[in-house]
Amino acid sequence: MDIISGQPLFLLLCFILSCFLIFTTAKSRRSRHQVSASPPGPPRLPIIGNIHLVGKNPHRSFADLSKTYGPVMSLKLGCLNSVVIASRDAAREVLRTHDQILSGRYLNEALRSNNHHDFSVAWLHPSSPRWRMLRKVSVSQLFSPQRIEATKTLRMKKMQELVNFMSESSEREEAVDISRASFVTTLNIISNILFSVNLGSYDSKNSSVFQNLVTGVMDSIGNPDLANFFPFMRFLDLQGNCKKMTDCSEKLFQVFREFYNARIVENSSRTNEKDVSSRDFVDALVDLHQGDESELNINEIEHLLLDLFAAGTDTNASTVEWAMAELLRTPKTMTKAQDEINRVIGQNGAVQESDISELPYLQAVVKETFRLHPAAPLLLPRKAETDVEILGFLVPKNTQVLVNVWAIGRDPNEWENPNRFEPERFLGKEIDVKGKDYELTPFGAGRRICPGMPLAVKIVPLMLASLLYSFDWKLPNGAVSEDLDMDETFGLTLHKTNPLHAVPIKKRAIN
Ligand code: HEM
């Protein structure tokens, strides 16, 4: 075929080839563009990258940096590639759209020191059968609606003990450490659900060793550790976090083993079946361990109990402390919440869990506290299992992903007067903390959402309502509300740096 006679065919071929070239060039340009679109971030120094920008309160420094670099920001922390999320839309992408790819955890050194990461529901990968089994056991035996209902009387009893303790302090006109008192109350609720015993004591002279061990575990996991940024420094344990984790967890495991073994002995000497209402979590664990299929081994049991104490106590307690601090700082809000409770409960009662649904203002106070003071301001660290695109930015495989719920809770694009404590903003609104509204996710969302949330959303409003119903509150030593500082200390949970002390003034006879 000569070229002239084959011209139309030749032209057609040229046309097809050009289209193909244009298409492939555009595609490769597009994909090159995608690859190059890594999230913006601050300039890095040699070796340390951006570590010098982290500071004592990473959630705050990250929030400030996100104002410049946007809601998907990359940071290099020593050897660790991190991405920080700081808007509702970006959080939705992480917690819902790409939940599967991003639901593994980034592990720190303290966790590895006692192999906690191999047994812990909070740190195992969700694809592991062990994680699914532990999650199923905790949900079915502790947090299902039926189990939550079954422990209602226990929560009421612990609230009464808290009110009695406050009442005694009120008679002595003594200021109370609110953080400590709410910690003891939560610890006793959880230790009774698990073992049917009180492990906390309001008496400061009797400060429980157990209490200090739980706090020790949380500190060692929560403290920023250089070895997380420079893994070759692992063996040095410069900050002592690994040692502290091993020491505290070993002592806690010993306590758990004693309870567990005592229960086995008690059950074996029992002639009749235990009444369903008096069964606790340890009974369920013994059945699961000793059953024909032995679903749980002793290591899994110890690490699960450790997780429940570590994740469940301080989070509730610090939320109640922040709520009280905000109310003491804005006395009008305190009065409004108290008036509502008085109206619903009357003069001589006690707050019941069923009353909480009748208290929209109190519920708004709790949501506002979660918005401004989320107990886990960066949630727990996640890790990209593969490359993933978030709001058009490429997050490479193995990157640590932190969702800054603290920054999202104060994002001026979402909230009017974001730094003011204004519970009214929630009145008449559907928005809730349960993982569907990505501007307010103090419990996380998606498959890793906090399994203890159904218990926490009972404890926090009940404790707060009980404190507000029975007492008026004032700051000690004639301090006024403007004097109250709201300084924060970052750890596994976000604490008030200076624990809140307040004087309860009894409003009515305590039954
Ligand atoms: C105010 C109270 C609480 C808050 C704010 C809170 C918050 C959180 C958050 C933010 C996470 C991580 C979610 C994520 O990675 O996306 C979490 C995980 C967890 N929480 Fe809670 N929590 C609270 C109470 C509790 C309680 C009472 C328990 C149990 C007694 C509990 C047990 C757990 C466990 C076991 C995990 C790990 C779940 C997993 O990784 O699969 N939490 N919590």
C-alpha cells in the first residue's frame, strides 16, 4: 500500500495515536500531580524535622500550625511521618470514608515494653481475630444496653457515696479536689462492674495504690517519648516510660490475678448457681476462659482489664472536672443548670438516670464540655495501611494520622464564638457526640469508636447532675470565677494542670 492511496487510513491512525498520547499524557500528568500533592506542612530542620514545634501541648501547637497549613497537614517528627487532621470534612474522610485503611494504630515504645500491643483491644489491629473477639466480649458483657441497664443501681449507689463524701466536706467547709473525687467515683463504678469491689478511696490518707498504678500506666503511654521519633534510641528508655509501664502493669496484673483466682476458688466451693444479678465481669471471663472452647487466655484477660481501667477512669473523671471548672467560671450557666435540675427533681429527691433525658440544658453542658475539653484531644494515633488520599492530599503508607478533635471543636468555621463556653449552642440541635457528627467526636467514630461510650454517657451527666443538685459551689479562699485558670496538661487524657478545688455548700438534707 503506498502512502498516498492509504492517506485516509494513515490520517485515521494518526488521529487515534494522538488521542491516545493526549489521554495518556494527561493521565500521567494527573497521577504525577496526585503523587506530588502531599499535605503542606512547616519547613523541617535536619534530623529533628518539626519536633521543635510540638511543645508541651501538641494539640494546641498543631491547631496553631493548621491555621497556616490547612486541615490536612504533614509533620516530620524525627523519623516519624505524621499527618494532622483539623477539620470536620477531613475527620469524616479519616473516620468514615477511609476508616478501614486508617483504623490500625501507631504504636509507641511504652506499649511494646510489656507486649501490651499484642493483647490490647485498644492497640491491636482491627483485622486481627483477637481484636474482634476482645471487642465482642467487652461490648456483649459490659456495654450492651442490657448490661448497662443491669448496672444502673450500682451507679446510683456510687453517686450516693460521692454525695455523702461531699456532704461531709461541706460540713467541715473544706474545699474538695474535684478531679480526685470524680476519679474515685468512676474507679469504684468500674471496679465494681468488673470485680464487685471498691478499689478507690475518698480518704486522701488512704490513697489507693491501685489508683496510682492506673495513673502510672496512663502517664507512661501518654508521655511524649523520644524513642517514638528515633526508634534507634529505644534501648536507652531515656524518659523511663518503658520501665514505668512494665512496673505499673506488672503490679496491676498481680492484683487482677488475685481477684481472678479468688473467684475461681469461690465458684468451685459454691453448691448452687450464682444469681444472674450478682454476676460481674470476672464471672463472665472465668466462663470464657474455662469453657469448652476456652475463648480467652489469661494474658488476654489481664491486658483487657488493664485497658478498661486505663481507658475508663481518667477520661470520665477529667470530663466532670472540666465541666465543673467551666460552670464555676460562668456562674450564670451553673445557676441555669441547677434551676433546670431543681425544676425536674423537686426539693427532696436524688437524681436518677431516667431524669437525664428531661434535662436538655445539662446535656448541652456536657456536650459543650466535650467540645472544648475532649479527654483524648488527638484521639488515639492511627496509621495508614496503604497510600490513601484525604481531601485530595496523598497520605503515604505507614504515616501516623492524628485527628485533632480539640482543634475541630474550636474551629471558627464550625462554631460561633468557638472559645466561649455556651451550652445554649446545642439547644434544639440534633448534634451529638456519638460518632455521626464529625465536628464533635470526643469518642472517635467508625470501627474504633470508644466501646465504653454507652457507659460514659451515663456516668458523666449523672455525676454532674448529682453534684449540682445537692450543692452550691464556691472557689476556696475567696477566689472569684475570673481567677480560675483553665491551663491544660497533655497526656493520654487532657488534664487541668492545677486540679480544681471547690467548696460544696449543702443545699438540702442528704438522704
Ligand atoms: C468520657 C469518657 C470517655 C472518652 C472521652 C473516651 C474516648 C475514647 C477515644 C477518643 C478513644 C479512641 C477512639 C479512636 O481511636 O478513634 C477511645 C477508645 C477506647 N475506649 Fe474510651 N472514652 C471514654 C470512656 C471509656 C470507658 C468508660 C471505657 C471502658 C470502661 C472506655 C474504653 C475504651 C477502649 C477499650 C478503647 C479502645 C477501643 C479500640 O481501640 O478498639 N472508654 N475512648
